Amino acid sequence: MTYPSFSRVILLQDIAEENLIAGDMGTVVEFHPATEEYHEGYEVECFAGNGETIAVVSVQPPPCVRP
């Protein structure tokens, strides 16, 4: 399943190095299709409650799902 740009997603696993935990929400900002060398992936931007960016992370599906 491909998530369109600007879709809201929920992380399914912790990303400790960015202090993100499963259940945090983010927005898909980029999709990277699979190639012979790399798996399909996404850039997801996660925000604090005040709207500030906490982190932009690269994830492979299915570490996130659409709510």
C-alpha cells in the first residue's frame, strides 16, 4: 500500500534515536519507490502539539499506518 503525500500516519514502532514512540503521529512528506538496490520508503515529519517539527524520519512500510 502506498500512502499519498501529506497523509497523516501513526508510527507502529519506536524510533528511539529521535525520541519517537509507537502511536506518535506524523505526515508523509515524500515517497521513495523501490529500486533494485533499495526498499520502498517514506519520509515522515513528526510534530509536537504546538506544531513545531520534532523530527523527519525515513521509514519503510509497515512502520506506519493511516489512521
